[in-house]
Amino acid sequence: MEVETATAAGSSVEMAVDRPAGPGSVEKPRFDALMPSEMSGGRPQFRKVPVPQHRFAPLKRCWMDIYTPVYEHMKIDIRMNLKAVTCELKFLLAFALAARRVELKTRQDTPDVSNLQKCADFVHAFMLGFDIADAVALLRLDDLYVDSFEIKDVKTLRGEHLSRAIGRLSGKGGKTKFAIENSTRTRIVIADTKIHILGSFVNIKVARDSLCSLILGSPAGKVYSKLRAVSARLAERY
Amino acid sequence: MAMDLDEPLDAAAVAEMGEAALQRLCDADPALFLSPSADLAAAARAASRHIYSSLAPLSPAQPPPFPSLLAGPAFDAEQIWSQIELLDRPLLPHLRRQLRRLEQQPPSQPQPPLEKPAVAEREQSEEEDGEGSESEELKEEEEEEELEETDDVEEMGDDYEEEEELDGRERKGVEDKFLKIDEMAEFLDRGDEEEYGGGAKRGEKKAKKNWMESDDEDEEDEDGDEDDEDEDQLDLEDFEDDDEEAEGAGEIMYKDFFEKGHKKEAKKKDGYTKKVQFKDEAHEIEVDGSEDDDDGNDEQVLSTHEKERLKMRAKIEQMEKANLDPSTWTMRGEVTSSNRPKNSALEVDLDFEHNVRPAPVITEEVTASLEEMIKKRIAEGQFDDVEKPSIVPSKAPKEHKELDESKSKKGLAELYEDDYAQKAGLAPAPLSISDELKKEGSALFKRICLKLDALSHFHFAPKPVIEDMSVQANVPALAMEEIAPVAVSDAAMLAPEEIFEGKGDIKEEGELTQAERKRRRANKKRKYAGSHKERPASLQKD
């Protein structure tokens, strides 16, 4: 469905009425598309992205890199809420609220409804651990997603086995992870037992399969050979 | 063959001479034989000639090849020896047979006297004769033994010697070159053996055994011969009885033959097939054989068929016995060491297949040939090294995309950006890894080529222009010169426009005229005034 940008900025829109063609027919009303600011009753929409402790310093460092594309290109208001909000809610909720947040708000001139969500995803991806350069792709492309899963979802590992699995996933100096990233055009973040994958749907699937096989114990060489075959096929498609 | 003309033709005189020569040899000092002496040699020749002629009549092959020994001075030892051997060859076995027959014969018959003293003499002379043949010696010894074994040694006298000699001469009259009485007798004996087995000949053998019993005078007469034989058989027990022998000449009774013949045959051994015989008694013996067949011995009355059956049964029994007996261990099948006597496998020549080729015998030639080959190979450089077969690729090698294991320099957004740009055609297609490698390779090669060209000076090619942004040092060409000045070009230096940008003729400070200086100042003031127009009024001087 095309989004028609209304020329008039006013809330009231004159209804254009079509003259009926034959006798006894009612005029069908024709409505223009709503602006994002007009949606939900004209109130602005918000998104709040919590910032984990370990991402706070990188956020401070890369704040301008985040702010610029969000504010300039996506036309979404973004701000960092440093103050801890106290409220009379339950204990757990208080913890969640007490974390610092990044808040996003639509503006009047936000062109698209999905911009807010995209920005929220972008900031969320940064909070997960992805680089700005990688996360920005979320803003630019529609069909990129972030998929997360845990090692224990694949196989229950404990103690040293878990450590070894994590080591197998990343490889020496991260070479296995980079190999998967490069061949499938995804970005992977391994955070202890959680794994996040950023990329298109098909690529996420391939990367996830490789990571799962690594978790399950297959050696890196085997995974590489499969990757080569798959990436060649993927490259042929485009 | 030269005949010795010195020899008298009279036989007796020759014998005398021979004996004299023998005697001389006997008397000669043994030391004299060590050095060659002509008269001793002559004596030896004469002696051997004499002995040869004495023995020639006894030879079974009549007449002997050489009637007398040719031992003239022209003949050497080898020739004389071969002549003697010619005589001896048939004679020795003949004598041995006679001896054996004599052994088995019961010692009851009177033996004809032999020339024992002459024989003894001969023997002695033979032993001392340097040129005497061994065979003659052996022959003499055998004769001596035979004589000793017989019981009639004492009866020998010179008469018999003469008789034998006479008989020998008479015997020759009967025989000629085709008919040899002894051979005929042998042949007949053999035939009898085959037909009748051993038993038939017993009577004959008894007769044959005693070659010494013959009365030479009676041998010529057939009838007389058989009587003589019987008489001799009869007289085996009292062989010393000369009277019976004397009687045998004319007064022979039936009982002398047939009753005692039984006894004699009873005493005989069974199955004796050998005969001792001299040529003197050849015809006597064959006649005796026929006579003995008529004896009333039970065994000799068996018909031919019965005899054959007896033989067959004997054979059958023998074969059955062989079959029933346990065979030797070599004939049994699998034999372990416990089944055969100890160390018996060592005695038997075992034959088994060797699957292994026998090890080569290394001789010096083999080693030398090997070394030669080695040297030749080394000189030629022809070694049998295993060479790797060069693999010819059937198709072009497939381009493998290398998995980049380093962190990608471009972000994800940039990657998609490049993808989009390439699709839209805004940006050129990015080089693939192989293209980059090719570029790198070609750049390296060009660099090397440039250096090589600079070295050679002959085919100079200018440095390839690589469009790169790089800082150019405005250094005079002289400073940047290489060893080969030809290789340097000015093209890399800064162009004059790059050094100075400007137009018009440039004058130095000293060259400016007054008017130009004023003009310059005026321009400057105008520029300064223009740029400072916007200053606040308060700062402007009035």
C-alpha cells in the first residue's frame, strides 16, 4: 500500500466527494493516508530501549553515530534518560525501570510509521553488541532481522564443555566466527551463552545452522566446507 | 711284428730259457732293479714270454689273440702289458669259476696233479719281476689257491703237467674257430638252468667241479670220459686212492656209477648252478650232464609242467610274503619320526620340491660385472629413480572462493550498499579475489621486468604509469638518478605549473619601477579596505 504524503499539514482534511454516476447512488468518501503523527489519535509514539551496564560506555562513545542517522535521516527524536526512575511498582519492575534507557519519539515530520520501529531496532541491536556500521544496515534495509538464541537451546552443556563450545564457536582469534560472517553476510555477536545474529532471513538461517553444528561438536573444517558450498550458492543467486 | 730270430723254435728249449731267465731274475740283487740295466730287462722279457706261453693254452678263448708274447726290444712296457692283459681278461674269471666249483665239490675225488712246482716258480718269478704284470701274479695266486684247496695237492706231479700240456694240444685239434667246446658247454648249462631250475645240473656240477680229476688219456674217449667222471665222483671220499683211478681205465662196473652217484648227489648242495671247469673237460662234462639226467633221482623226474608250477608257486609265495610283511618305512604313507628307526631319514635320499630359487653363487665375475654396470650407470647418469607422472589437468582449475577468516573491514550496511550500487550500475564491479591476485601478480612482474631492462640497457621500456596518489618530492632529477641513468625519466617530477601558478611577467623586488611600486601599494590598500568594510564604526578612525 503506497503511503501518500499529504500536502496539507493540517489535521482536518476535506473530504473529496465523488459525484455519483447513476441515480440513487451514494457518494463514496475518499480518504487520504494518515501521517504517522496523526496515527494513534495525533499523539506521538514512543519507544524505550534499556541500556545494559556493559554497553553504557560504548553508548557514550558512539552517541553521535547513533544520534545522527536517527535524528537526521529517520526523523525520530532520540534521547538518553540517565536518571533512574523510581516508582511504586514491584521490586523486579523497579530494577527494569531503574536501568538507563534510550527513548525514541516520533516527530511531526516523521515520514514513515516504520521509522520509529527501525530506529528502535537499530538502538536495540547496538545494545546487543553489534557495531554501529552493522546496525545501521537495519535502518537502511527492510528485510534485516536480529535473531537470538542461547547455547542451552541447542544442547545442554555444563562447565568445561560449555566453555569449549563457546571456544569452538568463535575459533582462534575469532576466525571461525568471521568466516561464518563473511561467507553468509551476517554479523554475529556471542555474548557468553547468548548468540545474536544480524542479517537477512536466509543468511540468518545458514549462519544459525553452522553455529548449531559447531555447538553440537563438529570440527571447524567440516563447517567450513559446508559454508563454502552454501555461500557459492548464495552468491549465484544474486 | 718282428720275431726274435735268436729264439730257438723248439718249445722245450724255449721253456728252459724262460725258466732260466726267471731264475736269474730271482737271484738278482733287488738293488740292481733300481737302475735300468739291459740284461735284466732282456731276462724279464724272456721270463714273461715263457710264462705267457705256459698260460696261453689255459685261456678259455682259443686260440688266444697272441699265441706268444711279443716282447722284443722294440716293444715297450705298455705294449707288452696290453698283450698280457688281453690274455688275462677272459682267463681270470674262468679260473675263479673253476675255483668256486672246486670249493663246493666234496673232497673225495682224486685230483689230477698240477704243475705246482712250476706254478710256484712262476709265482715267485712274477713277484720279483719288475716288469711282470699284476694280473699274471693274481692269476698265479689263484691257481695256487685252487691247488691248495683241492685235496689232491699231493698227487700232483710232473706227469700231469705233461699230460695237461699234451691234452691241451690234442684239444686244439677238436676245436676250430667256430666251435669252442667250453662256450658250448656254458651255453648248454645255462639252458638247462632256465628249463629245469637248479636241480637238474647237480650231477653235472659235481662232475664239473673237479677239474683236477681228469685223466687226460681218457678224455678223448667219450665213453671213457663218463667213466672217468663217475670214477672220480666215486672216489671223492677216498681221493688218495690211486688204485681206483688206475682201475677206471678199463674195469668199470655199473655199481660204481649209479649207486654211488646217488650218494654223491645227496651230498651235493641244492640249487648249485655254478660250475668249475677247464677247457680240457668241456666235452666230458656235457656228456656227463646227459648221463646224470638218467639217474633215478626223484626230483629230476618232474615233468616240465610240474617244474613250472613249482616255480610259479615259489614266486607266488614270495610275492605273498612280500605283501603281507610290513613294508619299509619309505614305502608307507605318512611317516612320523616315531614310526621309523632313528636317523633313518638321513640315510634315505629324500626328494622334495624346493619352491625357493637357490641362492646365486657370488663369484668374482659376478661382483665385477655388477660393479661395471654401476660405474657405467653413474657415468651415464641413468638412474632408475621413480619419476612422478606429471598430471595434465583435463579442465581448468575451479575457482575456489577463499573463506576470509579476518574481520571484514566493511560494515554490513556498506556491504549492501556496494551490492546495490553494483546492481544499479553506479559503481564498478568489485574485483574478485582472483582478479586482485592477478593484478598483484602483474604488478610484481612489471616491476621485475623494469629492473631487468635497466640492467640490460638494450631494450628499455619506461616505468609503467601506476595511477596512484602519492606525494611527489620536488627533487632535482640528478638526486633521484639511479645507477643506470637511462632508466630515469623526468615525467615523475612536478610540472612547472605545479610549482608556480600565476600569469604575466614576474618581476623581482629590485626590478620594479616607482610607478609599479605605487600601483602595487594602491592595490593592496584597496583590498584591505574592502575586507575590513564591515568593521564597526567605532573602530574606524575619523
